[in-house]
Amino acid sequence: MQKFDWNDLQGFLAVVRAGRLTTAALQLGIDHSTLSRRIVGLEKALGVALFDRRSAGYVLTVEGERLIPDAEAVESLAIRIRSRSDDGALGLMGSVRIGAPEGFGTYFLAPELTGLATRHPQLEIELIANPRMFSLSRREADIAISMTRPETGRLHARKLNDYELGIYAARSFLAQHGPIDTQLSLAAHTWVGYVEDLMWTKELDYLSHIPTAPAPRVRISNVISQMAAVKGGVGLGALPCFMARNEPELVRLLPDQIKLFRGYWLITHAEARDSVRVKVVADYIAERIEAAGNAFWTDG
């Protein structure tokens, strides 16, 4: 068997996660021909084919599937060894990727990153604010913010906070349709909600908890666009108060009668708990949540 090095396994995992050679090479910051040679070299060293090369991308063979857990184990070990070289006196180095729901990531976390960047000028921060679940085992993120506590996997979870949602309408909508002062009157209006089969967690099914709310006639896949539609006068919508509170065009309806609550969890992989970088960033997020006080609980 020929020798192979960690770069070959790193390239293998990048292709597994990206599905395409060119995309994986871009993520690694190398030429696609270099990455191709690494994959070929790894296959020769192991004496097996790891991928079927197809026009639509690289598809794992059975042998490739079997290699994934071992390659990820080596990757985890490399992460732990690398994290021990972080010197707090000199400042953290390297990168930390945070995966978060789009509302939390955009309206809360992104503005708060200034303090983290100032404290650790050599630390690279990647924020992925998308409406989806993030796989920590596949290294899609180092830290994930989730609306539910994970039930399986080698993961560590801590509760960040709960947050409140309310029913909102645009002032222009109310001027056209008149005041809405009873729950029964909610059913007479157009609602904005999620595309049902694109809900990435059951926690987004807000409207089923409002008995008088009809099925949404306008369905949008993410909460930021939903809020834009509600602001534009399309209809009523359930929105997080920490997002809607700074929108003067929005009016909260029946705040004493309709209150919805959800929560955020901070998730890290068990292998990453020893990483100084990950711990510092996770603690910073928790610190800023605590400093926000009741901003997540009321529309002010």
C-alpha cells in the first residue's frame, strides 16, 4: 500500500460534502486539478475506488462510504491538536463557522459580531444565516443555533433563551381593512406563512397554534421575506418580536391575547468542545444573549 497524507483525506471529505470537485477545490483554496490528483493518490494508496465520476458530480462507492467515519475521526483529532496551539495571550487564530436561522443570524447575531472581531483580530468568523438545519458531524458548521435540542448524535447543547412571537400587520393594511380587535376577525384576512414542505423544523408551524388563523394564502420560505411581505401590506403574519420591534410600519395585534414562544439552543459537536476557538465564540454568543435582556421577549 502506498503512503498517503492528511491532505488526501481532507480533500476526500471536502468532495464528499460538496458533491462536486470544483466546488470542493474552491472551498479548500486549491486548483481542481490538484484536488483531483489528491483523490486519485488516495485511491491508489488504498487500492480502491472511492468515487464514481459522473457528469452530475462525484458519487461515493461502497468503499468511499466506509472511509467516511475513519476520515472524520482523523479530522476530529487534527482539530483537537490544532486547538491546543491557540494561545490566549497572543489572540485566537483560525476560523469558526456559525450556522444560524436567518432571523437570529441577521437581526441579532450579525450586529453583535463587532465585539468578537475586536477582541480577537486574528480570528476568522463565518456566519451562515440560512433557514435550515446544520450538520455538525459533516463539519457544515462548528457551532449551530437550533430551535430544538438534538436528540441523537455526539453533540453538546445548551439553552440560549426563549423568544416571543406576535401577530403583526402593516399600518397600511389596517388603514385599508380597518382595525382588528378580536381573534374571530383574524380569519377574514389574508395571512403570510411558511411553505409547508420547506419548514426545516416543526417549531416553525406557528399558525396551527392560533385556532382562528386560516391557512396562509401567501407562503414564503424564510421569515425575513415574510416580514417584508407583511410590511408591504400583503397580509397578517406571525413574526419574532426581536425582529419586528424596530419596524415602525408594523403593528402588533392582540398582544394580550396571542403570545407564541420558541427557543434557541447552541449546539457544538462533542469533538469540538476542546477547541479554544469554539468555546470562546460559543461563550461570546451566550454572553450577548444575556446582555440583550428582555429584547427577545417583548416588542417594546
